[in-house]
Amino acid sequence: MYLQVMWKFLEQRSFPLTETEYMQQLDAVAEYLTDWGVADTVRQAIMQTRKPPGYTVGGGARCVSIPLAVDLSGSRSSEWE
């Protein structure tokens, strides 16, 4: 499983979430990462990435894929079927 982190800007007109909705989404993702025991892995990968935040030439966002060592056979395995 991979976590894909994309850098976009809240002020961008095409950004679909309000600031409150964005923070709620981040909280939900953080809760999953913490439950799965991979929060430190994600923190380290973000800090070590060579892809700085910002726009690419075509106006798209940059994305970093972070591999996660998550056991998907546990009690929440039905979420991934």
C-alpha cells in the first residue's frame, strides 16, 4: 500500500475543500496512519523527499508516493476488499 501526498494550495480556486473540510480530511488520514503504526514512516519520507512542494510546469501538483508496511489482514481487512 502507498500513501500519495500531493502539494496543492488551499487558496487555489479549483481546490474543492474549505479550510475546515481540509483539516478534517487531514485528521482522518492522520488517524489511519497512526492506527496502522506508520505515522513515523510517513513523517520521515516527507522530510526526506527530493520533490519540493509547488507546481509543476503544466500547473499540476507534485506527488510523492510513500510505501507503507501495513498489515491488511487484521480486523479492518474488509475495508480493502
